[in-house]
Amino acid sequence: MSDGAKRGGRRMLIRCPFCGERDAAEFQFRATLPDLQGTAAERLYLRRSDPHRSIEHWQHVGGCQLWLELTRDLTSGAVLEVSAELTRDLARGAEH
Amino acid sequence: MRRRFSALRLLLDAARPASFEPLWPRRPPSGPYDVIIVGGGGHGLATAYYLAREFGLRRVAVLERTLIGYGNVGRNTTIVRSNYLLPQNQRFYEDSLRRWGTLARELNFNIMYSPRGVLDLAVADEDMVALRRRGNAMRLSGIDAELLDRAGVARFVPQLDVAAPRQFPIVGGLLQRRGGTVRHDAVAWGYARAAAALGVDIVERCEVLGLARRAGRIAGVESDRGFIAGERVALAVAGRTASLAARLGLALPLETHLLQACVTEPIKPMLDTVLIYMYPGAGEVYVSQSDRGGLVFGGMLDGHPSMTQTGAVTRVRDVCRALTALLPRTSDLRLLRHWAGMNDMTMDGSPIIDKLGSEELFLNGGWCYGGFKAIPASGRAFAELIARGETPELIRPFRLSRFLSGHVLDEKGAGPFPARQ
């Protein structure tokens, strides 16, 4: 068993508010929160996310199809928060 | 002094093993420098080498957070090629491929460039249309490309049973004969050794924490080994670009994603070329055999941002499925190792090489999953940008401003997404 497996780093679980804790393979990553400031082009292209708190949209494609807002620590791989409330419109970069 | 390597040298050193010496001296950072390069990977080391060699800047430091060869330069599948569709990419990667051909002699270090051919396989007539288009575009730019039909593939890769019944039959392929592989560690070591011989300080285990400014100008960097003075600061940190940008307060058009690579146990020679195969349902696989005998292969990104260097096992399964579909006899092999590297995925799939604003701050990053083959061209052009302050023609398409002006360089035509596959 490699170091990564011992640390438990390989298996990523996401707690879907509807289906419960499921393997991340059931979920499809959709988008990262873009830079919320600036012009339309800047909102489209730029990223200013904190690597320790990356806010993303995922969809439970292998389950209930729900779109979820995940807050993840990219450096550890930990899922910090899962919410079925999409508080931000990632396409527009605006808060609801 | 640096000793010249030769067959005689090897023989003499083999007779007296104690005579082997470190390839470059370990020196502590000692400013002030003309240029501080952050990141001791392939691109950073190559940049330092060309700065010293071609532009006469000798007061150059390369600061590496870990050890030389620990990052993506030692984590890739070692493929080099210039089989791109867009003319801007063709020019750049062709410049790089030509440099690979002469680099071993130039560095006096055996980088083991092996032009064994890179063959993109087609599994449907639509694939052949796309490959024919790309091949014709390459030939218009003076780059070698050969479109092979099924019999042509069978002749070039006799090991591949093209007649076997498959769910997705092999119908042809696009071959670039000058493409192939290069020994990745040797590239890092060769550039580091050559740069150090020209007076470059290569400082390992030195993490840059931020920029140092005096009177509104760049004065160097703050590191975990204290302040290091330098007139110009050049960032070449590949997979760490996003986290370093966050630390420096920069917003860049990129995200960090993981790409995994695998190697099997060593076996006798079975594959003397590089095969790239898109297997519907399991994704892509690209495979070559190393000189040690292991099959080195990789596939697609893990599919979501991550900086863990620990990949998802589901992706390993996918890429193994694609490999065994392509070469069924590999299903008996055991996987020796698999590992993940961090990829700085830009919004158009092309790199960023630019001066950032009016300050003496330079960025080389956004290499996505294609940075290794670009090292010689990237290092040479980045060095010219840093030394002269003007963007060389070769890398003008890679300026950061392209995103905001609409001149994106989107090889796949995939739209404004990082890692869209």
C-alpha cells in the first residue's frame, strides 16, 4: 500500500444533502467560482480563489442530479462544506 | 570546474566510483542578483541557462522549494512532439523540437532524445478527418506529418493487431516521425549542471514567500531563508502557479488540476514508438516504453481542481482500461507505480509567458499538461524576454493580455474552460 492510500487521500467522499455520503466518482465537477470583480472578460477568465477555500459547483450525475455548491481545500483535498443552496451564480460571478 | 562527459570519462569514472562528483555545487543564496528565477523545474533551469549562455547575465539564481527534479519535470510521460493545429503553437513547439535534437551535444549531457515517432490513432472516420486536417496544417508549416491508413499503422507498429475485432477498430493514424521521448530527469540535471557551470546559483530547499519591494520597485524576494535581493523576478513554477499567484495577490486565468501517469513493471522491448489512443468511454491513453522496460502511460486529467498530488484511483482504472483495449497483452502486467502532478490549466489550453505590468516581474506558466516538451523553446524565449524586456516574436501569442483582448489560443476549440476534455 502506497503512502497516499495510507493517508486515505485517494478516496474522496461527498455528502450529498439528498443522497448522503457518496463516492466522488458519482459527482461531476462543473465550475470554479471566478474572479467576482472587474469586467465581463475578467469574470469569464480570471480566478482569484483561495486554494484553501475553493468554491465550486458540482452535480450529482450518478445520483439525484442535484447541483451542489462545494467548498474544498485544494491543498488537502478535504471537502469543507456542501450545500444544495447555490449562493453564487458562477456564470455571472454574482451573489444571489 | 565542470568536467566534460565522454565515453572515456565514463570508463575512467567507472573504474574509480569514488571519483563521481555532484553535477552542480550547492551554494547558499547570495544576492544581489540580476535575475531571480522562482522554480527549479525544467523551465526555470532552462531559462537560467539561456540567460547566462546567450544573454550574458551571470548573476542569476534559481530558487527551488524542494529539490531539483521533484516537480513536474520528473513527473511527466516524457513525450516531445510538435503536431499542433494552430500556426502559433506549431512555430513554438517546432522550435522546441529542433532544440531537443541538438540539446545533448549543447549541454554535454545525455538527455536521451529518442525520435521514435508519435502516432495518433483514429478509431472512426471522423477521427481521420480531424487528423488529416491537423496533418495538412502541419505540412503547410513545414512540419513533418504522415497520414497512415490501417495498413500503414500495421506496418509502422507491427505489435499492434489492427485486424483484431475491437469495439472501436483502428482505422488509421497521424504520424510525426521526429516526435518521441526524452529522459526527463536528465533534462533537469543537464540544464542545472550547464547553468551552474556558467555561474548560476541553484538553491534547493528555498521557498519564496513573497515579493520584496523597495520604494515601489521590485527589490527581490522574501524567502524562508530570508530576503534575497534581485533586480528582476521571474516566476516559473508550473503547477504551483495558482497557489503562488494567490500568495502574491494576482488573478490569473488558470486553475490547478491533477494529471496522473503510470508505469508498469519492466518487460522486454514490445513498443518502439509513442501511441496515442482515444478510447470512447474510458478516455485517452498515451503510451511509450522506457529504456528500463516499463510501459509509461497516462490519460486525462482527474476532472476537478486539486493541489494534492494524489490522484483518484478511478482515473487509473480508466487509463488502464484504455491501454488494455489498445494492447490486450498488457492486461497481464502489474502496475509498478502511479503518481499525480499538478497542472496549471489555462482557460484556452495555451501557456502564458509575459512581463506582468510595469514592474520587473515576469511569468512563465499555464503549461497545462504540455510543459515538458516546451522546455528548450520556453527557456530560450523567456530568457530573451527577461534580458531584453521585449517579447520575442515566438511567444507573442502567449501574452497574458490575449484573454482580455479576445485573442485566445484555443487549440481544441473548447471555449473558456480550464481542463475541458
